[in-house]
Amino acid sequence: VRAADFYGNGAYNSIFHALVLSKFREQKKAQWLCDDRVRYTMTYTPDAALGTAMIGHDPDTWQQVWHLPSSTEELTSGDLITMTAELASVSPGRTLLKKNMLRLAGVCDKTIHEIVEMTYQYQYDYVFDSGKFERYFNLKGTPYQEGLRATLGLNAG
């Protein structure tokens, strides 16, 4: 199985958690990599867990590539940051960390150095298609608003 970048409970090492959720919880500006105007897909952790279990329990799905259910909403990372800020009742401000800045910081920090290799996900549209999963299992990914509300510990509705 494959998934887009994770968000949701337990995804504490994800880019979205580290650069957006944790910053907003500290009442700070979010950070983002490269460009917040490109489309960006995330996979909600409960959808990933359920999807993996469904695939694992269906022998007809074995030895195939499956993309775990992700929202079909085509939003930019900026849209997702703004949506999260509105739900968290914080300023939607953000700082963009450009690739050259990351390269320079990566000289001193191994983790940042490794992030540079993944910047294609943040420079160009990163749209994840879980249509095969949705058609086979008749299950769609959680809409971002709903997943973000749960991630932030907000009541539904």
C-alpha cells in the first residue's frame, strides 16, 4: 500500500504536523516548504489504518499496488494551512522555507538535509489518486475539514 503525507492522530513526525499543527498549537506562524500555491494531498491516519486492514483481509487485493484513501479535494497546501488556522482560531500566517534555505540549513542538520530530496512534493502539484481503492471498497477518504477537526480535538459539526 502507498499513502500521501500523513496527518491525524499519531502522525507526529509528518511535515504537516511539524510545520503547521505544532506551530499553531504554540500560537506561532506555520512554516511550509517551497511553495504553498501547489496542490497537495494528505492521507488521514484513520483512513490509512482502515484501508491497510481492508486490503490485508481481502486476498483478491494481494500482489497489487493500492493507494490508501485520501480526500479527493484538490486544495493547495496554502488552502490546507488556512483551513487549519481557521479551525484552530489562530492567524493563518506562514513562513515559506525555500529550497536554497533548506540546502544551507542541511549542511548542519542531517534531517533537514534529507528533506531537500523530498522537495518535489512541495514545489509541484502532489496529487494522490486513491480512485482504485474507492471503487473497489466503496470507501472515500475523509474530507479535510472533518479530519482536521478531529486532529485538532474539535467536536464534529
